[in-house]
Amino acid sequence: MVVMLTKVFDFIRVMCCQYWPMEEHKPDMYGPVEVTLLSEEHLADFVIRTIRIRKPGQMVSGFGGGG
């Protein structure tokens, strides 16, 4: 899970870097990691974004902890 608690911009001041693609379902590469914006829900005071993060060429076995 990734949680960001600030806006990217506050008026003209940059508060942080955007680390997800601008468009839904169009993956971008950030180094060796592929990031895809799956959905974006704008609410009154915040935005909920669902993103997929994966390293191409590796199989995903599921979510959760464990070792």
C-alpha cells in the first residue's frame, strides 16, 4: 500500500513529485518498475487513486505479508 498525504501542487508551489501516470490504463516506466493508474476518484477534500506497481518479467503471486 502506498499513501501520499500531500498535494502535488499547492497554488504554484511544488509539494512533491508525481509518481504515477497522468492517464488511466496507460503504464509508465519509472526505472525498472511499471506503474499503471487503474482508477481515480475525486472526493470533496481528497483523491483516491488505485495504482498497479510491478516489475516486468516477474510473476505476481498475490498480496499480503509473509516470507
